[in-house]
Amino acid sequence: MTMAVKFITKNFGRYDIRSLASYMKIGGLTALKKAIQMPGDDIAALLTAAGIKGRGGAAYPMGKKWLQARDIKAAEKVIICNADEGEPCTFKDRTLIQNDPFNLLEGMIIAGYVIEAQHGYIYLREEYSYLKSILLNAIEQLTEKNFLGKNILGKKGFDYELHLCSGAGAYVCGEGTALVESIEGKSGRPRMKPPYIKQCGLYNHPTCVQNVESLSLVAAIVNDENNIYQKYGTKGEKNSIGTKLISVAGNVKQPGVFEIPFGITIRDIIYGLAGGVEGQPIRLIQFGGASGKVASKDILDTPYSYEHLAMAGVGVGSGAILVVDESTSVIDFLITTQAFFSHESCGQCAPCREGNRHIRLLLQKIKDGVHTQADIEKLNSIADIMTVSSLCGLGQAAQNALKTAMKVFPDEFKIMEEGVKIG
Amino acid sequence: MYCLLIYQENLESAEFQTGFEGAVFMSENILERVLTRELARQIDGILSNYQYDASRLIGILLDIQQIIPKQYIPEEIAYYLAQKLNMKITNIYDCITFYGSIYSKARAEYPLQICNSIVCKVKKGERLAMDLKKILKVEINQATADGKFIIEMVPCFGACDVAPAVKVNGKVYGNLNNEEKIKAMLQELV
């Protein structure tokens, strides 16, 4: 089975990321030139044929999202590139911006053409402030050569501008409505829905939010005349077409970002691409960032795909794979994860604000070996209440790791004899 | 009483006697005066980069924070912005207190930000924090006496491939898994 492949990463290292001319020398912007000769619906159809699901974590079909955004009639529409990659263990978008910024922007311009938007915003997390100059320089050069601005490439009425906005260290701003609030200069507290941002988002304009990786796929898909992308992936009734960028870290020898075809096994990823585990055996693997679910090492021979991971009780999420060895206990792992969510909860809704805090306190009791059956029941009930009643995805997903860990590692939650400590 | 004296001293200082625009409107309760004429000029420059657009407040606050010694937004500056952007001071503070990367208290010339999320934890990031505390002889969130360093614990900043890592003024130092590497980083900074 092929291990790492080059489709979305094919430009990495092949051009000077500070130079538009250098990007054009390796075929940059040919996709845009081709795209503006095509009806927008056909471009969305290409994305649908390639089966691309949003890479931010929600996995919404991208072609469908573009068609819906295109069909909304409004005087002004907005596209946002969500570069607020805040899930711990996720650093694939950083790699894309560092190695191929022009390709991302080309994808954003094509999105502008298809959706008929006038403005595109890149919301870059503050933690990546060192990438700002790369993007600003690329926007400036594209504007200079009229790939941005008025009547782009001579196409009358194709007016589109790009703006770079900075986040300021708030995980919750990865959520669409919070992100929009933040760009508007406010604190990033999620809005009530409806209205959804696709109808009423940034400055009340219809807004289409896409992840960096999703947008970085666009130019390559438009240029993919021989359908090379569709040859990668899993086959079957439920399938995962193409390739995926994953970020592997934790107790592995060679952490990093890899482009894999869907369908290679978790073992191929951890022991092949990431060089194997450091010294101790694997205790658990978390998929998709801090809000992702966990599995034991029994998952190693499962193929990495949307359908196989779902069957195994986890998910692709942000594409992160965190390997934790036996030097960290399950309860310590969960305490750190829950502390992260306590810190990042915006505090607006009670289930998330209080739930995360109380889960953390209960986990500490388990660590100290002083918990009772009532505490375990309370953990379950708080987690369930958060899932159904939190205002946004943060509170709904914060206890994913806890809930799956309780299923996969029941012994870690056992009521201990008096005076015995674990963790 | 001591604070009051500083306040009066500041009021009498040459900078404030000139009565330039920023000084007049502010709450009389602000005790820490930092807004010199030069700083006001620099802030105005940043504001005009953003076309005095209040909806771009986050970028404005981040840029201003970088030019203030010890990298924070002093209360006096917050009031100055409220006036210049025609905003309510509560809206300014809503952002200052909400966002993790905007600070309302003085920090240091080199804030050493250690990731406290799960990847750095499994890569023994706690030892990194302990080593730094030992070398600098300070606690977390406590600045060194010379105002050069402060150790801050922050959530994941996406340097998991080089964990355990420290971020200092926008630059990442990775694989800090022994004391020599930590000392080399500190040496490079000063």
C-alpha cells in the first residue's frame, strides 16, 4: 500500500513562497484561469465528484456547501478561510501556509468566483503571527497583478478582495459564529442559531467558512483532468475518496504532517510514517484533536478513513493523531484535556462553563482514588447534559475523550478500596 | 497614599502639563500613566493603518501591545482607544479580558510561553516549566526582577511536532528537552 503521497502537498519546496512569479513558473494560477472560463456550478460539481468533505472537522460535503452559498442571492457575500487551527495536536494548516501560500489564495479566489463573493477573509490564529507576512506579501503581489481587485483577469464584474485578520488566542473562535464576532472586533462568543452564518454572517452578509486544507485542495482538483485524486482512497458503499493531511505527534519518534491516501492503516501511519513509538508501549490514541475521541492500541490495524474510523468509535476530525504511551495515565490525560476546555470555554452558556469545571474536579477525585459510584454517575450525566444543551460545538464535543475513555478503559474508573491511589 | 503621590507627580510632569489631546478625557482614577506624546503618536499611526475602524479592534490591540514596553494594554491606553475609536470602554475591555493573547497587566520584554496542552504534556513539558523556573528563579506569571522574562502557561500553539516548545515574541523554540537547550534559548534572546 502506498504510504505518503503528494497531491495537496505537491508544490511543497518547489517554489519561492515569497514570489508570485516563482509560483506561476510551476503552473500556479492555471486553475484560476481555467475556472473563470467555466460555469460556477461545474466547479462545485468537480468538488462533489471528488467527494471532498470539509477538512476543519465537521466533514460537510464541500461541493454542496459551495452550491448552497452560490444559490443565496445577496448584494454582498463573504468567504472566510478559517486558519484558527486551535485543536491541540493539529498543525497541518500551518504547514500548508508555510509551504504553499499562493495555492491557498488561488483556492480562495476560485471560491470567490463560484460563490460570487466580493470579499474573502483569512482568520489567522494569533499563535501563527509569524505566518502573517507570508500571507500579506502574497495578497499584495496577487493584487498588483490583478488576480485580486476589480474585473479580475479581465472578467467583467469579477471583483474580489482578500483581507487578513488576526485571532487573539481563543479556541472558541474556530466556531463559525464566534469567528465572525471576532472579525467584527468583538469578543468571540458564539451566536444563537438560527440565523446560520450561511444566511447571515459577517456584517450580516451571507458567509461561507472553509478550512485552509479544504481551500488548498481546490486548485489541484480543478486542474486534475485525469482524476488522479479520485484514484486514491477507499472503495465501497461508504467510501473516503482521495488524500488527507494528518498531523501525528505525541510519543512517536518522528512527529510531523503527512499526506496519506485514505485507507492506509493506523499502524502504517504510526510505525511507518511517524517512525514508531518512543520507548514505552502505546496506552491510547486520540483522533482529531482535544475534542476528538480516544481508542486503545486495538485500533492499530483499522484503515484511516471516515467510514472505518466511525465504525471503530472515533473520527477523522481535524486530522490530528495523538499517540500517548504508558508514561501518561488515562486519568492524567483526561485532566489535561478537560483543563484545556475549562480554560477555553467562553463562559456564555452554563452547561459548558460549569460542566467542564465539574468534570475536572471529578476526574481529580478519581486520580486521588476517593471517588464513589455516585461520582461516576455524575460524570456521565454532566457529559450527557453538555452534549445536548451546550450552545456551540465546544461544549457539545468537549467530553468526547472522557466518554470514549470510560468505554474503552473502564478499569481506570473503578471504585478503589479505601486509601488506594491510581494515576 | 503612595499611588496618589505618583498620580500627582505624573500630572505635574512636563508631559501632562502640555495637555495634549489624549490626557484630558480619561478617568481620574487611572493611577498608572504611560501615555507619552511619542507613544500617542505611534498609537495614532497604528490606528490610521486600520483606518480608525472599530471593527478591527483585535488587530489594533495586538499591534499596540507590541509597542508597549512589557507588552500589555495599560488602562490609560484602553481609555485613549475608547476615545479615538469612539467606542465604549466596556467594549474595549470585553475584548481585552476575553482574548488569551491580549493582556491587561504588565508582563516582560520576553514572555516565555510554555504550552500546557496535552502534546507538550506527554512530551514532559512540565519539566520544561520546572527547569525554566529554576534557571530564572521565578514562579509562573512572575517577572524576573530586571523585567526581561516572565513564564506564562498557554494553550497549544501548534508546535506539537517540536514539543516540548516555548513561544517567545512570535518565535517558536522547540525540542527543549534538556537544560542546555533551554539555556541556549535564553542566551539567544538576550
